[in-house]
Amino acid sequence: MSHQTFNDGRSTTITWALILIGLGTLFLLINAGVLPDWGESWPAVLIIIGVAILIGAFFKKPKLPTNGSV
């Protein structure tokens, strides 16, 4: 009998939480004057991040299912 483990969504939730915390920190630092205002170039940064995520997904090794035996 094979037993497969499934992602329960925690890693996705943690990822989105870290993204929101990072964006909030970024905007806070810009508003506080610590970082320069990006003006019109911020969409390009989002596009670059998205492309990097896609490239990482293509080169990620697939996880093998576990069967529960040691």
C-alpha cells in the first residue's frame, strides 16, 4: 500500500505572508525616506521578480512521493 504526502497549503501561506511583509517593509522604508522613491520603475521590478520565480520553478527538481516505509 502506498502512502503519498500532500502539501497542506502551509508553505503557500508562508510564502504569501513573507511577500506581503516584504512589500510592506519596502513601502514603509520608501515613505520614511530611507530608500529612494522608485517612481515609474516599480512595475519592472515586479516583472523581474515574477520571471525569476518562473525560471526557478522550471529548474526545481520534482519531489518524489514517499511510500511511508523507512
